[in-house]
Amino acid sequence: MITLSKPVVVCQKGDVLTPEQCKILELFEQTMAIFRVKVYASLVGETFTQLINEDEDEEDEDEDMFA
């Protein structure tokens, strides 16, 4: 178990993190980024499949990304 004797600020919003800062955040299980991928289409061999219509995508942009 990891404990600190006093409060410590590891980083501020917008900082470029060092490897040491990243390791500290990892040890305390603090997520600093959300990675999302939106797949619009797929191409398997010669088969193209459109998965998301551009009109549908515009509706999704208003969603809260941290909900």
C-alpha cells in the first residue's frame, strides 16, 4: 500500500507529463485521458461497409464526453 505523509500536486491541467509523473498517476490509479474511437466505415477485402452516417455523427457531437 502506498501512502503519502502530506498532500502532493503531481500535475496541473494542460501540463506535459514526465515519465515519473505518469508512473505516480498509474500507481494511484488516476486516469488522465479518455481515448475514444468512432469507426465510420470498414473495408474487409473488397467489401466496404458504412457504419455511421455523417448526419448521425452530427447529433452525437453534442453528447457530454465525460458522462
